[in-house]
Amino acid sequence: MMEKKKPYLEKLLPTYLEKDLEAYKKGLEENSSLLDCLVNELQGSINSAFVDGEITEEQCDYLYAAYVYGEEDSE
């Protein structure tokens, strides 16, 4: 199932995850040649935050769908 945009799930993220998410978004905007590295960093941060209990499963699933799998705004 594809996710609709739910910006509230991007609130109250751990600092390191916010940083990696913003870096990835910036990379997308600038058509960076390092997108594969940026998405790998983002995946690691999402996984770490979830395993450490810093984000919910809903946030984890949303962030993966919206940014890693590129399914945002679709349903």
C-alpha cells in the first residue's frame, strides 16, 4: 500500500535522523550524484531510531514509503 503525505510523522524526530532527512531532501532538489549514499544514510538513521525506540513503527513505515521507496503522495 502506498502512503499519502503525512507531515506530522516527520515531527519530533531524533536530531541525527532530521539531519539525514534534510540532507536527502536537499540532494533530491539539487539532483546530487550522491543520492545513493544519502538514501543509505537515511535508511540507517531510520532503522537506528526505530530499533532504539526513538520513532514509532508508523513513523518508520511512513519514512520508508515516502523517502526510501518514493511512494509519497500516492494511493
